[in-house]
Amino acid sequence: MKASTLSFQTAVLLVIAGMIWGIVMAITEDHAAMPAHAHLNLLGWVSLFLFGVYYHLHPVLDRSRAAMIQVWIWVVATIVLPVGVGLVHTGHPIGDPIAAVGSLITVADVLLFAWFVFRRGGEGAVPAG
């Protein structure tokens, strides 16, 4: 599997989850977790899909193990961060350290992605495999 394929497929699953979550909030009229819902959609749908576009445009990088690792880290962080944010906004202080860990993972992973983008004049080329 290529990094772009994983990005696109996971983004679609996460936007479905985010939309269902939004509908549940509307039905229950409880929007306390709205910030977590927004984080899930932005990280899981928008960012992940954009990673997929970039990887698709850079085939050498798309086939690399490094890109797959970056995508998997992003997926994990995209689950951890909204869980923490959701807990915080629904009155559970235990969510603070969870959100903090998710945030740090996200920042570290986007720095890895930035390294791919800026490496070798923006071609994003890394050795395949």
C-alpha cells in the first residue's frame, strides 16, 4: 500500500466518524464536545487528505516506508488528540494529559512531514523502502 492510499482511505473513514459524531451532537442537543469534533475533522479529514494529495504527487515518497510511518503516526495522533479534547470539554480533567500527548505527537509528525516537503528542494524525495 502507498502512503497516499492509506491517507485517502483513512481520511474518508474519519470524516464519516466525524459526521456521525456531529449528527449525534445535534440529535442530543449536547454540543459540549464540539471542539473535539472539529479537531477530528480538521486533522482526520482535511490534513490527512492533503497529505495524501502531496504523497500522490511525489511517487518516490509515496512508496517509501518513511511516508507510511508518518501517516500512521498522524492517524494515531488524530484519534488521541480529539479524545483528550473531548474529555476536557465534557468535564473530565483526565483529558488534559491525553490532549497534550496527542498535540505533541501531532507537532512532531507535522515536523517530519515538513522535512519531507523541504528536503531536496521540495521534491520530497526519500529513499523507497
